[in-house]
Amino acid sequence: MRRIVLPLLIVLGACRTQPKDDDTLGIVEDTGALSGDTDGDGLTGADDCDELDASVHVGAEELCDGVDNDCDGEIDEGVRTTWYRDTDGDGFGDPTNTLEACEPGEGMSSNGSDCNDGNAAVYPGADELCNGIDDNCDGAIDEGGLDTFYRDADGDGHGVPDDSITGCDEVDGYARLDDDCNDADATISPSAEEVCNAEDDDCDGDIDEGVTTIYYADADLDGYGDSAHSTESCDLPPGHAETAGDCDDTDSAVHPAATEVCNAIDDDCDTLIDDADPGLDTTTASTWYADLDSDGYGDPASAVSTCDQPSNTVADATDCDDTDSAVHPAATEVCNTIDDDCDTLVDDDDPGLDTSTATTWANDADGDGYGSATASTLACVQPSGTVTDTTDCDDTDSAVHPAATEVCNAIDDDCDTLIDDDDPGLDTSTASTWYTDADLDGYGDAASTTVACDAPSGSVSDDTDCDDTNDDVNPGATEQCDGIDGDCDGTLSWLEADDDGDGLFACEEAVWLRTDSASNNDPTLSGTYGSSNAAALLTAEGITISTARLATDGLTSSWLDDVGVLVMVGTAADGPLTTTQAADLEAWVDAGGSLVYVGYHHNQDECDQVDSLPAAWGIACDRASVGSVWSGTVTTFTTHPLTTGLSSIVGAGGEYWTVSSPATAVATYSGWPILVSVEPGQGRVIALADEWPFYDAGTGSADISMGDNETMVDNMWTRATDLPLE
């Protein structure tokens, strides 16, 4: 295996030249002894105690920043501020707890006037509360006066004026008001409402003012009283009602709120009785129906609800024709276009029809005018789909009847018991033309025909076989490399031509084009670096291999026309392809040729060869990596016919390539394309970035061989020889 050492050595050397940065150690140096005015402030020596900071020197203004700005040996002298501890966080500090510093720090304040630093509610300017505390730090407690409260024994919020106390807060049993007229009863106070109870409830000096009610005697206790007998009282007396107007105080069902019902009584006290009362509850009345034909059945459209039955009415409401005494629910339905029994169904629609009055009709389900002898219907009116004829042999098909013409359909169309080809009356215009298929490949001979309903033995409906003696030749066949029009399309691919007269079609020939004189990748050699084993897999595909040399034989369109597969080893010893050669190669692949390109890594100028391939294929050398090779085992694959069955590609190392559309890398190593597929036009390009997998088995430096990569090489040949012969 080859290894690359030089680039690593260069990197390591570069790393050793990096200087060490002393600042990363966190050391602050005294720079006053530095010679010269390093910081450019015009002072040196003892006049400048920090030659790295131009703002530090004798005579500079001392700042509160933790630095000896004026070089007098003291830090922050005369510029610190007095801060006060603010424990309760109310913004005012304890004047007895101070700190001299540049910045206040957490829990400090610049104001030192708090009189209680343990209570955030106590500070200068706070509201003074009646709480026994000097809330605003003014030296006085609860200044501003106290409230007066009055004895409130019944707890109704109103106290008595002759019993009071003073204080900050209201005391239980005392109130702020002093206007209660009865402090022993919580229901009596200026806030209460006057009720009818013989008491001065609202303390206004009057008793039960405006709250008495007139009540009426209610002997039947129906909630309505006799207006002739009344009394005034605070509460409803027994046997009385709040509302008057009862017209019969002996009957609790009779009163102004009652509903008039059919009972010969003035139930609602409006002087109107039963049918005479427009407020009658008709649900208590009876419904009566006119019976003009006197058949005992009434007309439902002439209903009337009354307490008493009117003349010429009945309680029944089922007559559907009150002008005909023969029509009523108890009558029998007959064929007469009348709903005799009043069930809304007339004649044939009525399952109760007396069928002795109906007619017999033969079914004509298919509507062809011919009826079934086995299916008939009894009906008043001829049903749809019935006739008097009974000679139809298939009443489900309107095309089948005695007057029909026999056609090819596997049916006895004319009801004569003979079907299709067996019927001498067959309309042969409905038959099909069948073509002899002598080779039984499913495709028939257009010159050999039979007219019949059904295909005769050995015949098919297709007439496109161009050779009915060979079952491998038909429009559905795959074109083979044999010079025969196997798919019957009338054409042959140039790949099935023998233009050079060597007895081989182009699709049977491969040229192994070498680009140097070395033994590497010589298909005729069986030595360590020869490729006879790889070439043997190609000949196993039925391909004859010839060899050529780019320097002496060139690469011309004339011999490319006689080649189906071109194997090209990508060294640059014979020079890169010319523009004409690249154009001829591109045109040949577009027309259906297959190129297998094998990269070669030893030369410094290998990019010249791969970069001379047609640019349209999208394969290029990475010139930044010229002189370097990748090295290792490839295990990264894309699903593709070229990678079928592969788990790895064992390789010693090859060229660094880049690919772009239409090229596709189907195997990569650390992101570098190793096995590439391009399919421009009708042909294919298969490119491998390393020649080692094509070598015969070897030892030593040649320990990677075709034997390790036989599956991949076989996939490449299979793909390359799958030529587009269509």
C-alpha cells in the first residue's frame, strides 16, 4: 500500500514556528523600568509608573478605577464615595453602617437617612399610619388625630351617641355612626326598611307606615276572593286571598284564572259558558266531521270542535269521498281508477285489489317487443315493460329476440338455439380476422388469415410477426447482437453491422486502447500488472477483444464505427486526446457505444488525460490534488447496477476527480468519486479512478487485484455490453 508523508511533515513544521503568547498566563508586569517613552505620554522613568498606559503618569488626575493614576503610590485616594447599607431595600440606608468605595455594590445606597433599616415600609417621606410606629422618620408617632367610635351592641353598623371611644382602628362592638334607635335589635336601624310588624323599623318615628294590604275572603281556597268581603292587615289572614273576582267561592275549580272547558259551567267567571266562550279549551271538546253521503264515515277536511255534536256529523274522519256512499274504508278495491277503500292506493297500487277484475300481461323486461312465456303480471292497467307476446328466449337482453340477427357474441341472438359460428345465419361482418401463429410466440402472420367469431387453434389477433417460423423474432422481442431484425421494427442498429468485414458485428467487438508501453493493464498479459483476468470476464460476455495504442493507432471515428465497447487506460504517456478525438468519442457514445475509462495515478500529469475527455460528460481531475493519490478501501455506495452485490472496493489508491451532471458517482472514498456512471445519448461511460482493481493477482506492492474486485469488474462489463440495439 502506498503512503503519503510529505504533506504531513510540512504541517508539523508550520506548527513549530508559532510563538508563545505570555498574556495567556494572566501575568501583569511592572513596566515602569522600561527604557524610553513606550506609551507616548512624554514621561519616562519615575515620572511614569506604567509605560503601557499613556493615561498613567505623575500629574495625571486620580480616578476611582482601582489604578494609581498619578503615580503617588496610593490608589483612588480622595475620589471614593460614602455608601450606606440598605438592608430592607427601600432606597434609604442606615447612617451608622457605611462603606467608602468607587461603586455602591449590592445592598448599598447613597442616602443615609433611614430610621429603621429593617422595615422597608419605614423611610423618610412614607405615609404616616395609625400603627404606633414613626413611619415617615420625622420623630412623631401616629400624628394627625384619632377617630371616634360608638357602642353598637346589636352589630348592625349603627351605634348609640351616649357611649363612645377614640382610637386608630375600629374596635369590635363599636361603629362610626351614632343614630341607632334600638341597639338591642339588629333588624332595626336607619338602614332598615319599614315592614308590617308594629315596629318603627327604620327609626323615623312612624310605625308600619304605607305597608298594610287589603285581603279578600276565599272560602274555596282557590286563590281568588269574594270582593264583597275584605279586610286590611299586615299579613294574609287565614281564609283570605290577595286577589278578588271569584264568581263561585264554593268551587275551587271556578275562578278568573281557570280555563273554560266543556262542562256546562262558567269556569273562568266571564259569564260565557262552553261553546259560547271564545276562550274555550277545545282540547276538552269533541271533533265532529261532516257525513254528507250518510255512509257513516266523515270527511276529514270538514272538522269542527264543539262541546255538542252538530247535525249531519259523525266522530269518524276516514271518508275519502263524502259524495259517494260506495267509497269508504270498508269498501273493496276494484279496477275502476278510484280509491275505493280510502287507503290512498288506487287499483294496481293497492295490495288489497280484487284481481278478478284485472288483466294478464307478459313481461318484456328488455323492451324489445317480445315477452317472456314464463313471467307475467295481473294488473288493471298494462304495466310498463309488458306485452302480449311470449316468444323471447332472453328477456334480459333487448338485442336477443326471434327477429334479431346472429352476431359474434357467444349468445343465441335470434332464439333459434344456434350460437355464433354454428349458426348459418351469422353476420360475418361481426366476426374477427385471425392470423396464423405458427411459431406460437403470440404474434401472427399477416399473410395467413381466418374469419371467425372465435380464434381457431394456432391463431392470434396480432398480425405483426415478421418471421412466423422463429419464436425469438417478434415485435415484443429484445433485439439481440445477431444481425437479425429481432423486434420486427424494420431497422438494425449500427452495432449489428459488420462494416469492417471481419465476421463480427460491432456489438461483438471491444478495443482495449492503451496509452503507454508499460505492462500495466495489458489485457494480453497474465503477469502481476497484466489485466488478462479482467479481460477474461469481458470475453465471457461474448465480446472479442482487440488491442490498440493511442500513440500509433490513434482514436478515429472510422474504427470506432466497428466497435461496441472501448476500454481506455488513462495515462498521459501518449498525450491527452485531441479535440477531434474527444469529439469523435463523444459522438460515438451518444450513438450507443460504451466506454470503460480506467484512471492511472502514477504520473504527475494524469489530469491531462482525464481532462481531455468530453467536457459534456462532467468528469474532471481535481488539479489541486495532482501528485497525490487517495488510498484505502471503498465502502460508500449508491444503489446502481454498477454497485450490485458490492460491500467494498479494495484499491491501493487513485486519482482525485470531481463530477457534475450528467456524471453520477456511485462509489466514493471520503467524498471523492471512485466509480462514476455517465449515460449521455444512447451509450454509456463507466469510469474508475484507480487501475489496481484490474490487475491480475500479485504479491508485494501489487497485493490489490481483480481477484479482490471481481464482482465490481463483472458489473462494469455487464453494464458496458448492455448495448442499445433497438
